[in-house]
Amino acid sequence: MLDRTQIQCIVEHHGKEIILHEHMRIEQNSYQHGVVTTFAHSIRVACLSVWLADRMRLWNRVDQRALVRSALLHDYFLYDWHEWDNGTHRLHGLTHGQTALLNASRDFQLGSVERDSIARHMFPLTLIPPKYLEGYIVSVADKISATRETLSLARFTKPRSRSRRPRMQHA
Ligand SMILES: [Fe+2]
Ligand SMILES: [Fe+2]
């Protein structure tokens, strides 16, 4: 069974290109749940996805690289959904999977497992389920991480204001 350090090495190994991409700075400056940035949330989801696949002994059925990359890119929508923006982000929960896919397809070479897992990670809120096992794992890991981050007491220490970098245009 993989330990924490081994899981982090796997995420770094398969996710280096994504983690080091300049647009990840936008994720580092956007809160996702409570005090957790979208970047930190994505790393957590990637680590938890690898942990789940490992503990369920799924490595003969799961593409490890596609799993890590899908998890790192599942919320690659590149805006702060808490910011008021003329109502544009009102349907964030329903639309951000597609926005993440558009942005990720522009910035990285994606395979079919990655594309489907990113687009459908909000199932069952969005009605179409993932096509691949990797997509189900990312979706479960996302919901576990989001619940833990939202319920964390650390959210009450969130700074009230912070400087932000200019936002990029969406694809
Ligand atoms: Fe999401
Ligand atoms: Fe997420």
C-alpha cells in the first residue's frame, strides 16, 4: 500500500506539467472552499484519488497518469466563483466542469479519460455520469475533499481581503 510520501511523488510525477503551468497562479489566488484555494483543493483531490485507487486495489483497471491529471484539472475553470460577476457565475455548479474542460484542452494535450472525467466530475448534480472508472474516483474524491474543506473550522480565519492578480480571459 502506498504511503503519503509515495502518493505525493506520484502526483508530482504525473502532474508536474500542470502544477507548474503559469495559469495555476490563478488557482492559487482563488478560494474554493473556506480558506482552501482551488490549487490546494486540486492537489488534495489528486492525492485522495490515488489513495482511493490504491486502497481499492484498482491499479489493474485505472490509468494512474490519467487519474492524476484529471483530478488536477477537474476545477481548472480559472476564476473565483465567490466573486460577484453580473450573475455570470450563478450557475457555477452546473457549468464549471465544461469551462474547466475548455481551459484544460487549450493548455494541455488531453486523452479521452481526462476529458470525460473533467467534464463530468459534478455528477450527479450534472445528470450525465462519467464514462470511465477514473472519472468516478475523481468525483468521489472531490466530494470528500469539498465536504472536509467546507466543514473545517479554519474557514473562520479566512482573511477579509487580499490582493489579486488580473484575471485571464476564459477560453
Ligand atoms: Fe468542481
Ligand atoms: Fe473540486
